[in-house]
Amino acid sequence: MKVLRLFLICWCVIFSTEVRANIVHSPHLDAELISENQSIQPGKKFWLAVRLQLEKEWHVYWENPGDSGLPTKILWELPSEFTAGKILWPIPERIEAPPLVNYGFDGDVLLLTEISAPANLGEKKNIAIEANVSWLVCRQECIPGKAKLVLDLPISNTDPLPNSWKIAFDSARSHTPKLIPVTSEIRGDKIYLSLPQKFSDARVEFFPLDEPSVAGLSEQVLTVGEAGSTLQLTKAQGMDQKLSTLRGLLVAKQKNTSEVYSVASSISEGHAAPNESIWIELLFAFLGGLILNFMPCVFPVLSMKILAVTNARSTSIASMRRHGLFYAFGVLFSFWILALLLVIAKNTGQGLGWGFQLQSPGFVASLALLFFMIGLNFLGSFEFGSGLMGVGSGLANKEGVWGDFFTGILAVVVASPCSAPFMGTAIGFALTAPIIENFLIFTFLGLGLAIPYLLLSFSPKALTLLPKPGLWMVRLKEFFAFPMFLTVIWLLWVFAQQSGTASSFLLLLALFLLSLLVLVLRTFSKSLLRNLMALLCLIGVLLSVFYFAPKFQTSASQEASSEWKPYSTAAVESELTAGEPVFIDFTAAWCLTCQVNERLVLGRPEIRDLLHSAKVKLFRADWTNKDPAITAALEKVGRAGVPVYLAYPRGKKDPQILPQLLTVDAVRSVFNP
């Protein structure tokens, strides 16, 4: 088609008798204004075209330029009562410069516009028409240009005679897009266009009119069915899930002919077919949930289940299985609640992700108080069920299936600071997938977390491996108090990062009052005085954490470092535009995996020296407290939680996503000078 277009234009130039304006010479292209006819007839429509002759290997851009560039624009200056229609664009070509894809033209380009003349032109013999044209002409570098093109056309009351450009004009008009009825739906990261025609022998290509909508570099797959065809596209990164309409140009090329169709289709949410990537994401979700059992976040809760297993000798097999099922149900119930909250938040325009509850200082403080009480119980400071201490923490350690159910809930709550391998892509997929797939992903996460204890509860032979009951069970319970207290220390540190020193002091005061409450309930016999002292201690705890602490809250943050700059989209874009290498650390104080990676990898002298010698620009996106900009940045790369590490090698604008369990080799592989 490109050769035919060039032949027609050259033929018209050689044998031309048309009225035409002077050619304007500009760097790497020449511009002129040409007419299909030799004159204007009052009250009739006629066609003009801006012709751009480009040097070899140079191009200009289509209506949608793609990932970069600017579209060619025409601003008409017409006599009174003349009107101009829209540009009739030629069929664009894909201009690939990975990772970017642009849409434009090279060679000789005709941009047609239909002009309407009024019925009364008075005594005028000629009409001067002006077109102010601006463009961006590119090869590897880009040069903006503009020209004012003027064309004088005589007025004739008879039918105007065509000139030799008419063949080229007719060829261009033959590619006027025809509207085709299309339905489209999103399934995960794919967009499916259902076409009524069978394009069995044609190469079909879709050019989007809106950005971002369709990933330019991704393969477009055509499937021909009995009733029509389906074109599979890939959703562009950053595309809004709520995009209501997909607009674009559908080009079906077959031998030496091309059919062009205009597409404007409302997008519906579809359900993934069984053979699609949902099965891979479900596997990743299950593996991620399974690995969570071995993360330090979950160990304090699992210690309670280990204690439950040691006491399981005296229970029946049926009872043991019941405990396992209720623990699994507690885990699944929690994941379903999280899935529901995230769906509601997304549909109401709020940015939430994995671990969002720990962005609330009040929630972190409550968790610290709960684990502190459980630790005191493990040390034997009090027995659950006595007085006020039976509330809350007693649920996690009480006898019966409801204790198992609550422990399952608690396991999910404390697992959220950790993001295990395989979890990032699974949760990112869930947040962009339809609701049913979203809940499936979170269900498999829950199954992965619950399966070890569930299998143990259904394996009576495993209990025979335990030694006989004795004093060792008491010592084991006391030992497991210390993981609880370590968790409290970590939560105190997280709270300090979120709320500052003054608020942290008040949380410590609350823990002191909680210890005093335990002492009062354990030491004094039941009386009005004891109850009054216990009530005062409890009120002091609640006031310290939930009333006074928020009033003293300050914007505490992680240690400042001259090497790391606070994340902002504008700052990152500025460095990438300048061609600089960039590394972004999405982290949070409550994310244990983040802190481990910081100490073992990013904090190592050889990695610091490597990043410094490669002149990498370092940005830290601190998600300790809720930050909509960071949430949006995570969603753009298909992630819903931290840690996430984005590495941009020098001169690249597309990131490499490094593993969540960061390694020295992973960083070296990107920035090794």
C-alpha cells in the first residue's frame, strides 16, 4: 500500500495541471497545499490536502502519536462562511523503537480536508485559503516545524474540472473508515474485540485513538470463529480499569487492498476463560500463601498453634480435625474480608493495597497491645477468662473451635506486613481482575496459608512423634512468649515511624498500664477497689493510645539519607527524560521483608559503591503511611503491596521489576557498569 500511494502521488506531480501553492521548505520535509479541483463552485463542497514530502527515514505522526511524539495539526484560516471538516488521515504505520511504539507516516503524505463553500460568494473571482500547519518530524531525533500554506482558487459557476491530483484524492478517500459494530470486554490484562466479520485471510491490526489503552508492543492475536472474528489485545500499563469506551482504527490488509473500520465500543468486564492466565495466578497465590507460613510475621501466631498441637494428645481425631477446619475457615474468612474491602476501595476511587491496615497507627497500637497480652499469658501472668483480660486476646488462645477461628483471623492480620515470593503478581492481578477472579485469588492465598496446619490436623500419626506430656510443655509455652514480645518491639518501632516520639511514649505508657492491670487482677481479691483500679488502668490504656497519641502525632519517617530522594512522579520522569539510570525502592516501616532487604542487600557497601559508580538516581517511596501517589505508582506496575523494586537502566523508560526477596546479583545484573 505504501508503494502504491507513493506511485500515485509521483504520477500526479509529473503530469499535474492543478492549481497549487508554493512549496515551503523545512528541515527534512517540504509542505504545500493542493486542491482536487481547479476551481470552487458556490454552495458546493471541495477537497484540499496538505502534502508533506519527507526525507528518507524521517516520519511525522498520526492523530494518536502513540507512546511519544505529537500529531500533525492543521488550523484553517477561511473566508467568511466557509467551513472545514476533520482531517481524513491516511492509514498509519507502526513505528517501533522498543520499548516505545508510535503511529505515523513516512514518504509522501496527503492529509485531506473537506471544505464547504457558501452559496453566495458575491463578485469575487478568487478565494485565498490559508492553512497553518504544525508538525513534529523525527528519525532518532525530533524537530518541530510549522508553515503557513496559502492557496488561491478561482470561482466558477460551472462544475469544477478535476486536475491530475484527483486519482490520489480518490485513493485517499477510499480509506475513509467505515463504522463496524464491535463488542469489547476486559478479562484480566487482555481486551477482546468481537468482530462480526470473518477476517480469515487478512492481517488485522488495531490502532488505538486513546492513550493509554492498548499496549503497542504486545502481539495482537486474531481468532476466526463461525460467526465472526475475535481480536485479542493487551491492556496498556496505567490503563484505567473503568475506561468506558475503546476507540480506534481497525485495518484489515489483504494482498494489495486494505479495509479500514472505525471502532467505538463500550467495554464490559468479562470472565477469564479456563485456559487463560488465571490458573497461573491461582498457583502463584497458593504458593505465596504457603510461603507466608515461613515468614517472620506469621511465626508468633503459629506458635499458638504449635502449642495447640502439643496438647492434642488428649483430644479425639474428630476434634483435632474440627480445630484444623475452623482455623482454615478463619484464615479464608479474613482473606475474603480483605478482598471485599479492596474491591470496595477501588470502586470508590480509594487506593488500598496489601498491608493497608498497618498504615493506620491506631491499628498498629491495638495489635501491639494484643500481642503484649498474649505474651503475658504465655508467661503465666494470668489465665484467660479472669476479669477483663478474657476479652480480645483470650479468643486467640481459648479452648474450642472459636479460638482456632480467631487465630486464623489473627494469622492473616499479622501476615500482611510480609509479601512473600509469588504474591506480588497474584495480588496485583487480583486488583485489576473481575470480582469473581479477585475472590478466587484471595481464596487460594488463604488456602496456601492454612494448608500446613490443616494437613497436620488431619494426620493423627504426626501426633505420635511428640514426646509425652510433661514440664517441657510449660517451658515451651513460656519460650513462645518471647516471639510475642519481639513482635511488640517491632510494632513499637513501626508506630514510632508513623507517629513520632511523643505518641510512641504514650503507647509505652499504655503497655505499662496494661501490665499494672494484670497485676491488679492477679494480686487483689474481688472487691469494689480492685474493680475500680482495673477500670482506671483500662481507661488509661484507651486514652493513651486512642485519644492523646493522635494529638501528638508527627510526620516521623525513616532515617534520612542524602543518597535517597523522596519519591515523586515528576522527579523520576525528569531523570528518565534526561536518560539517567533510576532505582526506586517501594518500602514501608511495617514491611519486614523490606527491612531485611534493606539490611542484607541495599545497605551493603559493595551495592552502595555499585550504585554510586553507575551514577544511579535513587528514590525511596515510603508507604508506611497512606500515600495515594505511591499507591497509584504500584498499581501502574501491577503490584498492590511492598516491597517492589523498579530498576531503570540508563536510557530506558520501561522498568525491570526485581525480585521481592532482593539479591545482590539481581541489582548487579541491571546496573553493573
